[in-house]
Amino acid sequence: MRVDCEILVIGSGVAGLSFALEAAKKAKVTMVTKRARTEAATNYAQGGIAAVLSPEDSFEAHIKDTLATGGGLSHEDVVQLVIEEGPGRIRHLMELGAEFSRKEGNLDLTREGGHSARRVVHAGDITGREVQRALVAAADANPNITILEDHMAVDLIEQSRFGGPRRQVVGAYVLEEPTGEVHTYSARATVLAAGGAGKVYLYTSNPDVATGDGVAMAYRAGAQIANMEFFQFHPTSLYHVDSKTFLISEALRGEGGVLKRRDGTAFMQDHHEMKDLAPRDVVARAIDYEMKKSGEEHVFLDMSHLDSEFVANRFPNIHGYCMKFGVDMTKQPIPVVPAAHYMCGGVVVDKQGSTSLPGLWAIGEVTCSGLHGANRLASNSLLEGLVYGNRVAHALEEGQWVTPGELPEWNTGSAVPSDEAVVVSQNWDELRRFMWNYVGIVRSDKRLKRAARRIALLKEEIREYYWAHLVNRDMLELRNIADVADLIVQCAMARHESRGLHYTLDHPEVDNERCGNDTIVERGVPAHIRGKR
């Protein structure tokens, strides 16, 4: 079945919804999301949104903090535009009904690692949930927006690969999960807002939907991808054998939390001058170092020296979750470990969200916009989604739209239902485990080569399985995380230095002469460092 759209959006997080609400003022928008419309990484964000909202703060200071954290690879013009447009996006969110925490009538701004001022607006410790609620409510009330749940994009339709007249994206093949049917969605403009890829690693703070679908599809279609070696590991997630990975927000350290060894001694002063407020990459490596040195499976984040009522009221969601596992953070330290958290690389976009493929735009975590560089500053992610969602909607004029024309229907060929799902689960577990061990917080040439060999073997098995069987969500997600893993390893092997989130034992120093730019990779072109800016 063919479904004709004006604008097709893949994903339903902060970026996709922000775009849809603006774009719907001049066109009809169809959004496909592979689970419920609220099941996006946005919904799980705890900390907040960074923006200059205080007279004691400045754009210059926020820009300086972002550039410092980005390790020399952030694009200064992009950083400036995102930060300067941020306050307006926060005000617009509040106009849509988002309610943020206040103190004596004013926004209660907090501070997180890497920030020189209190500039993070939040809704308790469930900021993402409040943002998602407000945006979904506005989208549901808009007659020009249609959200299709349980619909997973399989692949982008790049016209020239099907004998079309030009190289351009004209929609996507979409799996309707309840029926198992794959439909052809044509679109005059296709917008990727599919989020990140934390599930490529064994331990992640991301929800199950974060399987790198957008980056994998864009790569297969021929779009440029950049900086996939820079995967941010959140320093602190709850460590408990009975708990699925649960994020312990950076805001705890912003409010005075202290990282400690089992014997109760603090250790961040040994690793960075900002101590517990150091940037995330520094803190994650410090914890990794302390764990390897001691042989312990975790370290501790201590809030017990702070007023217990303040801690419980400031972090009610985190406090309640920890209490389920017998950890009262007002009285005892929280056992924590790092977890894969944010993909700083992605589909290359310009300041208008355009990709290297006509007809395809991208926004949010799925992109490499130039904002984050080698490391993302805390709470700049929701900010980027809000700003770029708005920018792309205003930049996307009908003159840039494509004409889909005739498109081939999805062809199942001789594929049959799977009778060996164990192949998916086995490869899924194996891939995520060796990515954690070989391509995690600390890397080496030998580990990367080992990972590359295993990925090549797994991708061949997955390819055979994919073409032999009818598609389902599990199979598609496995295929996507394998492609993303391959891209991460390719980019990491191309960067012979340690910078930001990419730390390798064999190249511990920064090399600005040979590596002072983005890592670029696209189908048929090996990963390489772009020439000097």
C-alpha cells in the first residue's frame, strides 16, 4: 500500500514534535514512531534544558562553556545560534503549557557539570517527561498532524537507487507492526528525528527504542555521517542487580553531590580542577579508572551531607526509584556506574537541518550539527532539539520539496516468517557486549580491530537472516545497531588521538595538526578526518 504525505517525520521526541508543530502551520505532517508517541529518549531526560535565562548569566559564558566541553570540534557559529535562540524556545514551551520548577515565583535554575552558571531550567527531576507531555498534547490537538504509533521505518527511499531520475530521498518504507505489513510512504519532504543509539552498548541509560535507526537508514541511503566515535557515557547510573539501568542525573552533583570510593574518600579532585562538576567525559573516565584500580563494580555518589528534605523534594523521582531498591539517598550514598547515554555524532546537517541528500532533513540526537563537537555539555541536548526543530520548520520551503513520482512497492520476494529468533537474540547480546568491552570509555587499537572483525562477521549473518525472513522490529533493530556499531568503530579507528569522548591508550594526546576536524564517513567512502576548516 502506498501512503502519500506532504511531510514525513520519523520519530516523536522533542526534535520531531517541535518541528511538526511549526511545520503544521503550512503543511500536513505525518509522524511515524515505532512504539507509543511518548516513548522517546526525551521522556526519560531528568536534568533539564540549558539556556541563558538569568541576568547573572550571558550568551558569551554559555558559548564558552559549550566550546570548552566540545574539545575543539564544536562549530562556533552553530553554538552561537543555538544558544542565542534557546531562551525563545523555552518561552515558547511554556506558552504550550510546559510547567517548570520555580522558586519564589522565578524559574528555579540549577547548575550541572561543565557549566559556569546556574542556567538549567527543569521540572523537578522529570524534565523530559514534562516537555514530552506538553508537546504531545499540542500535537494531538493539531488537525494537521497525524501520529502513527507502532510504525517503524525500515529504510529511506532514495530515488536513484530504484532507477529514478535523480539522487534524492522521497519517503520511506514503513513496517506497520500490528499487521506485519510494510507500506510505501512517499513524501515531498522527509525529516529524520529518530534519536540516538544507546542500545548499541550493553549498559545504557537510553530507552529500548534507541537503536540508531535514523543514522543506519541515512547511511544506507548514502548520506554523510560524522563523529560517531564520540559517544557520551553518562558517569552515573544506578548500580543494582535487580534494576534496569536508571540514570542518576548530573544535577545531583550540581547541587553538591560528591563521588566517593568505597572507603568514603572523594576522588574527583585527583582528576580535574572542577572536581565533581567536571565535564562528563572526564567524570566517566575517572570512575572507570577508579573501578579498574580498585576492582570494584561501582563507585558511590553521596548526597547524605545535604539537607534530607531538600534532596527528597528536589529529586523526588530519583529518590523514589532508589528507595525501591533499598537505597535512601538522603541517608546513604548511591552505588553508581557509567552507562552509554548520548550520541554526539550522526547525520551531517547544516544550520538549516539539510543533509547531503536532497529531500532529507534531520534534527536532534540523530544529527551531527556541529553543536556538541567531541563532547556534549550537559542539558544542551533538549535545547538543540527545540532550536533545530523550529529552524528546520521555518527553513523548509516548498521550493525545496521533491516530487516522488512512481515508487516501487515493498517486495518480500521469497522471504518467510522466522523460525529461529535465537539468531537475533544471540547476535544482539554478542554485539552489545563486545562494543562495551572493546569500544567503550577507554579504547585501544587492538580492541578496535577485534571489534571490527566481529562486526564484519555479525553483519554477514544479519544480512543473510534479513533477506531470508519477513521483517519484524527485533530484526530491524539488530540490523540497525550493527550498522551503527560499524560506523562507531570506523570513525574511532580513523582518529589517532584522544579528544573529548574518544580516549585511546595508543594515542593519548590531542593531535590538532592531523585530527583537528570532524570524522566523515559515507557509504563506499572509508572514514577519514575532514581537512582543516
